[in-house]
Amino acid sequence: DKVAVEVEVPGRKDYIYVEENGEQQNYEEDLLLPAADLEAAKKIQHYVEAAIRQCPTDITATDWSWIEKEIAAGAVTEADVNQSVEQMEGNPCKWAVEIIESGKKTQEDRYEFNLYDINPEKIDLQISGKRVLIRMETNDRAEIIQRYSNSEDLGYERDLSFEVKDVATAKILVATMKELMEGCEEE
């Protein structure tokens, strides 16, 4: 019989980055660590538990320039996607996120919104296969995120998603956005 130690992410969330032969695979919720025998499995379990206890659990928010850099670096699963974020009119509470997909046909989407219109309880990270996404939703699911596609006004949306490079970045970005939102009030 084969012996292994199974490690699961709390809440069964797909937060484990997987790579095979140098290629990224879909994120997973658990990991099997093979062991030669039962004694080796007990040692592996002991060391894994000790390592987990040493991991920091506090997520420290950062600042606007970090968000700008990480959103621009975020589209890692598609080589032909570029993302950016800017503060509109020099106002730290008015943001525009741009997602440009190049290929046979270029798709340029721009989303404009006020931070105070975003529900802080509805900013979270989502895993979709190999992608780590930040998803945010407006207060009361109101359609107030202005969307433009290839410079054409497409009206309003109630949510917005964009990619970040990994789970750790996503957690920090969510914490930073929530902290920045605290200073924004409706005009």
C-alpha cells in the first residue's frame, strides 16, 4: 500500500499553486505528500504542521502605488492581456481599470467607478483554473460601474473582475482596497 500525507486548505479553497514539468496547472485545494512508510508519513505530518504554525496569518495592507504595480503585473495566464488602474481626476476615490486583450482583434474594456460605491464585504479573490481573480461588487448590486468597450459606452455593470498573479497578492490587494475605501465618502 502507498502511504501519503494529505494537506488541505481550510474551507476547501483552491489556493495551492501546482506546476508539472515547468507548466502551471489549475490551482488545487489539497496536496498529497508521498511517504516511504508510516513512520516517514508521521514525520512529514509533524513538519508540515510545524511549518504551517510558522506561517504569518496577518495580512498587511499596502498603498496605491503597490496596487497600481500589481494590477499591471496581474494578467499572467494570458500573454496578450494588459491591465492597468488609475485614479481619475487625481481623486484617490475614483478609479478606472482597463483590460486590453490583443490578438486577431483587440478588445479594450474600461471600467470607471467610485470606491465608495463598492461593497467592502463583496471584494474577494476567486480561483478559476489557473487564474487568480479579484472580484468586486457594488453596494446593493446597483449597476453603477461605467463600462466602455473599444471606447463605446456600454452602460453600467454591478461587478468587475481582474486578474492578479497569485493568491498572496490577491489577499494583500483585497486588504489594501478595503483600507483605502475607509477614507472615501460619497460626494
